[in-house]
Amino acid sequence: MKSVKRLRDTHAEATRKALVAAAALRFARDGHAGTSLDDVAADIGTTKGAVYHHFKDKKALFLAAYELLSQDLIAALSADPRMQETTVGGPIGAFLALATQDRYRRVLFVEGPAVLGSKVCREIDMRYAFGLLARLVGRYGVAELLPQVSIGVLSNLLIALLIEGAQLISASDDPAQTAQQVELLLTQAIESMSQPSAQA
């Protein structure tokens, strides 16, 4: 009986993961309003009843898709060679380039806050991004600033700036030009923190 239960649990978990992956693709392409639970179910060869077995409603499925895409974005960012550059412009450019890809843009930076609320989105963002941001703050942060301001505060402010930049680019009529401006401003802002203050 235990082996049967384990097999059933394994199948259920596999179905859940497949639903979330299919939903992430649908939401990224068609948006929250344009995605139906029937379509998501059909994408993996199951029924809407199976969706409701795992998720209360479409918002709950969107939340799971948002979380999956957040994890994927941080994993892709961590693997990007630009994250190893000695200047902060490399990581900023890597984040903006990835964040504005179709796979992430609509769910994470356009519709996510409207569907889930900014507070929920920020909690998820920080859950997966904090470790990476903390390492970047440690690498580029001002040595004399860190004893006065916690890495947690700096990380929260940095992610707010990065997310706002991605949202500006995503909503722009000229994404390429906006991306150049956002990258320049963010790079200069963070580099300014990395400069020792003038001694009197």
C-alpha cells in the first residue's frame, strides 16, 4: 500500500509541476486574462478538474507560475557570464536583458503586481534574489557604508530599483532606448555608492 501511495504522490507532484510549467508559458504569451484553465490542462493532456485538484483558482496557478519564473530568472542570471564582471554594469545589463525577455517580462514585471499585489510579488522576488543581491552588495558596496546600513536594507532597495527599471522598459514604446537610459542611471547610481567619500 505504501508503494502505491508513493506512486500516486509522485504522479500528483509530476502533474502539478507540468501544470505550473504549462501555465507559465501560457501566462507569458497570452497574459492572465487571456489564459484559460481548460487550455492549460489541455497543454499537458489532462482536465480542468486536475487543475482544481492542485490549485484553488486561476490566481493560485498564476502565483505558482510567478514563483517558477522568479526561480528561473535568478538561475539564469546566476549563470550569466556578465555577473562575474568587475564593474557593476555587467550584472545590471545582464538583469535588464533577461528580465525583459518575453519569457519573464509579462508575468513578472507587467501583470504580476496587478494580479497578485506588489507585496506578494516583492516577497517572492526577495526569497529567490536575496542571496545573489547580498553577494553583489558585498562585492560592489561601499566598505564604509556597510557597517551603517545592513545588507538587507541595501538589497531591498536595489531590487526595487532593478524591478522598477524592468517595468519601465517593459511598458516603453521604445524599449531599446529606455533600456539604455535605465542601465546608465542604475549603473551610475550603484557605482556612486562604491566610491569612497571625500575626506574633509
